[in-house]
Amino acid sequence: QVQLVESGGGLVQPGGSLRLSCVASGSTFSTFAMAWYRQAPGKQRELVARITSGGSTNYADFVKGRFTISRDNAKNTVYLQMNSLKPEDTAVYYCNAGKITTGGTYDYWGQGTRVTVSS
């Protein structure tokens, strides 16, 4: 079992920046692909960015060039640096850990951290 705890959300003005953090419990963090999703009011949860256990990244088109995902395996932490924030980035952001092994599929979620972009 992996527990994920997000932090770093808050209120920011358009054009501002925030850095989200997600700390994972356990000793197997480095073996998981990590991702950030978001869910705005009345909308479905959507993938924002993902980083594999090997460090490869991919981003949703709507955040490319503005957001950066990274991980620090020594700290069991994944980050999402968000720059040039827009009001449409307002959402609850969720951390996800996932992997597929011969023993099964593992998929864990954090409780979410709220980001509000408003003047």
C-alpha cells in the first residue's frame, strides 16, 4: 500500500506560479510511474503530466511549456512546477502512482490539493 500526500496548492493571481509536491510512503517509490491529474468543477478528471520510473515525461497539450513535472526518488517526492498560471488552471490537483507488474496492477491516489487562479 502506498499513501500519497499532496501539498502546495492555494490562491494565485493569473500569471503567477505554484509548486505542488506529493510525498509517497513506502520504499518502492522509484518503481512507480507518477502523475498529476486535475479536476475542475463540473468536469472530468484529466491527466496533466506524467513521469515514468526512468524519468521520461509527457504533458497534456494545455500545460506544455508552462508546467514541469519532476521527481526526487531519495525524498519519495514528485513535484509539479506550474508557471504562467491561467484561470482555467483552477482545479483540484491529484497525485497518482501506478505500475503494472506480473503480480498485478497498482494504482494509488492522493486526496488532492486545490489550486485557484484568480485576481
